[in-house]
Amino acid sequence: MRVDSSAGRRAGSFPALRSAGCRIAGIRRSRLLAGLADFLLPPACAACSSPATEEVRAGKGPVCQNCRLGLPPVPHPACDRCGAPLGTGEAPSCLECQDWPDEVTGAHTLCLLESPARELVHALKYQGWRGVGDFMGTEMARRAPEPVRRVDCIVPVPTSRRNLRRRGYNQAAVIAEALAIGLEIPLIPCLERRRQEGTQTTLNPMQRRANVSGAFVLQGRFRDVMAGSRVLLVDDVITTGATIVAAVEALGAGAPGAVVAYAFARTVPLSTDIN
Ligand SMILES: [Zn+2]
Ligand SMILES: [Zn+2]
């Protein structure tokens, strides 16, 4: 009740959202079904597979305390805008985000895509462990930096129809749902995949950009909602930012005031990507 009434308050302060059908109560129903599936899985940590710890068995989540506290932080110094580690550079100059659209004011991640974060992303994307996405979104809400909290709405990056069939859910949407509840900010799944593109896994940064460019489209009925608003774009992993750029291009049709990106993990240079 607390979440629903607060979300209503937030939507009330942002009138266009009331007609956008952003109902957190609906999210709770789908989370209940997902929770049932997770309940049927053997109780063990989704990252380290250790036998059921007390907190996992007590239903406090699918991740043990060691793994939750051991998520590797992004090293500093990092780019003020995109969060990419700058190594020994004294920048503010950063090659990663220099050609990002002006609307993107920042990109944030909770941790690096290294163990145990890597295992968690794998469990969510390839092992059907939806509850891991709930954990990620909840943890991201708990530790959200200030720019992430100052948005009007949350938009998940859509996945392809093929992945949706294979997984049964969009992993970015699962994370975004838990994040929306945790931050008490309306969720608006307003982007669609326009076409099916191949895997990003083996592509270099330029190929990634070309591969995903034009892949998303803003659903027409949400154009008025986006106008002038501050949008939080949510994904599971940030690699080169190509997906963010493509999503922001699509959101641009609704003329958002600003876009902030937030993902669970980011890859480190030369690391193996698992998109
Ligand atoms: Zn663990
Ligand atoms: Zn940067």
C-alpha cells in the first residue's frame, strides 16, 4: 500500500503519467508469479552456488551475504558522465562518451561485471532466475546515486522478441520493476524493439553501434509523456554504451529533457562481454 500510494503521489505531480498506465500494483502481480518459479528452484546462492545460507533460506533473496557485499565497485578515477574507469588518466576527457547524445547527462552502474556480478547476470539471462533481477533492482534502488533519484520516470531497455521467448521475460524490465518500486518512481515501458539484430557479443565498439542503431522505437502514445521529462533508462549491463545511444535516439522522438542511464554492472576494458 505504501508503494502504491506514493507512486500515485508521484504520478500526480507529473500529470501525464496518470494516463500512461504505469501501475505498480500490476508489477507486483507479475513479481508474485516469478517468485513462485524461483521458489521451486533449490535454495542456493545464485552467484556462488553455495548451499542454502540462512538468509537465502529465510527468503531474503537469492544472493548470499558474502556475494551481496562482494560486488566489485567501479574503480576510480572514472568519467563524470559515463562512469568508465579512466585508468591513470587525469581526465575529465573520456573517449567512451564523447559522441553520446547531449541528452545523456550521466550513466551509472552498481558494480563491475566481474565475479560475483558476472555469475548473477548469467543466472538472470541464461538460467531463468528471475528473482536475481529483483535482487539487482532492489540493490540498485538502495544504493542509487543522487542523479538516479531525481528522475520523473523509469524506462527499461527492451529486449528482442527472440530473447523474450527464450527467457520468458526481459531482464532489464525485471530490474527496472524492482527499481521503480524501491525508488517509488513510475515505470513506463515505452520503447519497443523495431527489428531483430544479431548478437553483440563478438562485435567491436563501432560494429556494436551500427548493429543496434535504429533498433528501438518510442511508442506513439508515450510521446507527450516524455516531453521535457527526466528519464532513467535501465539495463542490466553497460558495455560500450551503444545500446544507450540507440535507446536515447528513440526517446528523442518524445523530446525528453534529460536521460540518465543506470545499469547493474559495466564491463571493464578487454573483458569478455556476455550480452
Ligand atoms: Zn554467494
Ligand atoms: Zn565518459
